[in-house]
Amino acid sequence: MATPIYPCLWYNQQASVAAHAYVDLFGQARILDENPMVTSFEIYGKRIIGLNGGPAFTINPSISLFAVVPDQTELDRLWNGLIEGGEALIPLDAYPWSARYGWLKDRFGMTWQLMLGDNHHPRPALTPCLLFTGHRFGQAEAFIHRHTALFPDSSPGFIQHYGEGDPHEGKVLFSEFTLRGTPLIAMDGPGEHDYTFNEGVSFVVECDTQEEIDTYWNAITREGDESMCGWCTDPFGISWQIIPARLGEWMTDPVHGKQTREALLKMKKLVIADLHIPDADPAS
């Protein structure tokens, strides 16, 4: 089975500090791997990586992490821990869609939506949430259908639209869908917002073959844009990293890692044959 898609959070040299803070706070979490560039961690069984990318990009609320927490005491504890040094975007309170909900930006710049679970959400869950704002408003459903058609093990799932007579009729009020086995949420965000998608939060797609890389890269960059080192942008402005599944292993190989890293820096779309030195693999 293919590795699920997972989010990458861009930090200005705070990836390790942020990851350890999240792991310590959530409890049902752990550090998976760590090096000077990337810290990989897990919350509620969902993988996330923090990247020490420097000051070039800043995380904003267009992609948040949506946590469903079944216990109100635990939800309040997480809220208090995450908001320390941060700020509330939507105060923690009762709303028509939830008895307990809030949206905040933490001290590292990442945004979190916390919602009290119910009979439909009896276990804790963490889901990336995409908010289509500004000139992207109204594109959520097109994004869902375009990408569920691209990735295997995907489904459009549940899409709720703004109702008849609403000023935003037909736009996506809320949706839950799956890309390559990864649950995601998407919404169209009406109103004035001073942010939209950028490289601050991207999605990583690990590939076993060059054919996979070519397929995803070509589909995403068609009407999108190419960047460097396996990064690209789809027509909706969302950033993706299309990488070989063993890239981390090759980059840290004690004999050929430097050669792999140097080759990587020269590429847009990644080419496995130019990255992987066969005798770096003990099994080869």
C-alpha cells in the first residue's frame, strides 16, 4: 500500500522545538526521526514533518490542523497549551456546529481547529483542513474532484454546500474527503482574508517509482507551476513535494549522501536514477 500523503510545516529554524512541544502536549504523539533539516513526528497516528526552511515562507490559516477531541477537559487542556504565546482566531465556545469549538494560532505560527467529538467522532483525530479564500474562494469542490481522480485510494466523500438562498449558494460549506488514504477537510471561506495557500504548509507524496513521480508531477504542474527539489504548485496554489520514498535514506547515506544532496539541489522534478547511487544500498 502506498504511503499516505502527509503535511510539511515550514519553520524558521524552530521545527524541532515545535515538534517536541506538540508531542509533549498531545501525549498520544511521538518523534519519529530528527536531523538538522527535518523533524518527523506523529500525533494521533498521523505523520507530520517540520522543516527548518528559514524565513522565506510563513505558515498561515489557509491550511490548519483540525483536531477532534472526544473529552471536553482534554480539549480545554490542549487549547490552553496551544494558545500559550499565540492567539485565538475563533474563541473557544459553543457554536451551531459544535458544543465546543475554537480556532487558534500557536506561538510557532501554526493554526489549529479544536472541536469536541460526538457519537460520529468517538476517537481523537487529526486532519489537515484547507480553506479556499480570496480569489480561491469557490474552488474547493474542483480541488476535491481533480485530486481524488489523480490519486489512488481516494474518495470525494462528504460535501456540504451552502444552501439555496444563501449568498454563497453552491460553494463548499464543509467537506470530508480522502486522498491516497489520507483524510482531509476542505471549505470555501467567504469574507475578507489577507492570506491564501503558500509553501508554509505543503503536502508530501512519497513515490516508489519514477513512473509515479512523473505521473503526479505532470498532473499537478499542468496549469500549476514547477519549483525546485521536488516542490511544485497545483492550479489552486497548494504546494506539493513529489519525492522518492527512500529520499531521506539516500540523502543521509554516509558514502553517497553528499552526492545525492548536490544532485537534488539542481533538480525541479526529481529523477531517481540521478539521485540514487546503487552501491549505497546494502541489498543491491
